[in-house]
Amino acid sequence: MSLQPIAVFDSGLGGLTVLRALRSRLPQEDFFYFADTRFLPYGDRPEIFLKERGVLIAEALAQRGAKALVIACNTATAAAAEAIRAATALPIVALEPGVKPAVGLTKTGVIGVLATTRTLQSERFERLVGNHAAHLKVIAQACPGLAEAIETQGPGSVEVERLLDLFVAPLVAAGADVVVLGCTHYPWVAESIARRMPAGTPLLDTGEPVARQLERLLAAGNLLGGGVGSLTIASSGAPAAVSVTVDRLFGQKIHVEHWEP
């Protein structure tokens, strides 16, 4: 089993920010990254669809030979993590917005969370806030269209800048002194978000904590190592178009193959 790859999946290419952290911490592991771009963006999809799609992908990745699975998508985690865990025996690491560490950083008692509409409407997010930040003010700002704009038009595009103006302003107005990046696409625009917040405002993403948790799970299952650091990227959408985006975001040319679970 240790010779098999780790599977990582997201609705698109935001999860490359998580993959980057995983490969940095676990350089001797092989990775298979699946971008379900045929159904991007997940944030606008019904919860029942995300559950069914998530289970289908997880089962197909297990059949493909994955030794562990990282759900590198906050929306998929919020809607489908429990169903995926129930459907497969693979070790699974799922994302959730970094509300808990934000609680330890805030001085004003106001935490800003940027995420997709679906993530913020989920029972999982409601529980997260209730368990860790019920005594604080949480500004949960939905960002419809932002992840898709980052991916299709680029982090520095006019449309992304317009959306950031719209979505970050309420956090500033409310006095948030820490911002949770609740979507894996948002680290690509962290500098742009930081420019719109007061100087020194911490921005929290989950790539490094996810990498640490995956390392712990692999070690517990005697599954660490065995690879050569290889990376395969696949997409359910148009591989050529995805490849262009991967080149732009990841900073290196990587072949993208077509794969449909």
C-alpha cells in the first residue's frame, strides 16, 4: 500500500494550493490530483449532487489504487465528507475553514470568513462556528463567482479585483482583525485580500494543517513513503484548457490527462 499514490480532489484547481503544501511536507510521496472541472463551480451545486458526486469520485479513486484521499475543497467537505467517509475505507483528510485557529488570534472578537455560499450554508460550518466561536462575532461572507473567476480569468484579472472589492469591504467595515480563507482558491489572491484589510491582518488557509494531518494518518497506518515524488493531474473537463490554468497557477508545465470517475 505504501507504494500507491495519494489522491487529492477538488472541483477545480484551487486545491493546487493544498497540493503544494502536501508535496512540500511529503516529498517522497506520489500524488494523483483530480480536478472535477466539468462541474465547476461546486459552490452553486445542490448538496445532494455534491454528496453523490463526492462518493462516486472517492470510490473511483480507491479503485484506481489510491492509498489515501485528501478532499481539497471546502465545499465538497461541507456537503459530502461524512458520506465519503461512510462509503470508503481509505484514510481521508478533509478541509474545513480555519475558524478554530482564528479564535486564538483575534483581539477584537470579530472574525471574517470568506467562502462559497454552499460552505457557509452547510450544517458542518454551523457546527464549526458553534463549537469554537459562538462567543465571538463571525462575519461569514459568501463569495459567489470568486473561485470560478480566479480559475478562468486569473488571480490578477479585473473581474477578480472587482469581486474582492465587493466581498472584502464588509469584513473591514465590521472590524474583523483575522480573515479565514474558506476556499482553496483564495490563497491565490491572498496578497490582494491583504491589501484591502488593515496592515498586518492574519490570513488563515488550511494547506499546512492538512499536510500535517495527512502525515499523521499515513504514519499511523504504516503508509508513509514508498514513492518518488511523482505527480499526475487529471480533469473531467477539457484537459488542454485545464493545462493552461495549471501552468499559470502552479508555475510549471504539467501534462493534464482526461479522467472521468
